[in-house]
Amino acid sequence: MSQVIQAIQAIREVHSDMQVDTARLFVLIAMHPGITMQKLREITELPQPTVSRSVALLSEWKTPETPGLGLVTTAIDPQKRRRKTVDLTEKGEELASSLANAVR
């Protein structure tokens, strides 16, 4: 149980009131580099607006005026231009590594 608490503390250090769904999306992105937004919706069964808002918070910019957390980056899928893929940034990789170490 202490490992779970350490993982939660690592997430809280990045964003003190991060929602559980946002943290879950971050972990899925860490586990599946290049995952599409559609696949995130399918796996989590969250509504599209919730996934979009959470990924925006995890990204460099939450809105054009509001900085995000800088943990993920999105890109248009070159195979299907209507799809977006999501990957971790270097900062996101560091958090993912901290979480992995916390639960070992």
C-alpha cells in the first residue's frame, strides 16, 4: 500500500489536484507510446470531451492562454490525418519513471 501512496504523491507533486481520470490517461499514454486519442477513449470508456480536456491539461498548453503540465505532446497521425497520437515529453518520461520506481 505504501507504494501506491508514493505513486500518488509523485503525481500530486506535478499537479496538486489532478483528477484520477487524468492520472489514468497519463499512465496509459506512458504504457502505450503513440496511442491515439480514439484508443484512449475506447480503453477508458470516458467521454471524448473528458479525454480531450485531460490531454490538454497534460500537454504544454491547456488553453491558448493557460499553460499545461508539459507531460505529453500530441501530433497528427501521418497515416490518418484525422487522428491524433499522444506521446510523453521528457518531463513525462521522468514522471513515468518515478511512478514505476514507486510501485516496485
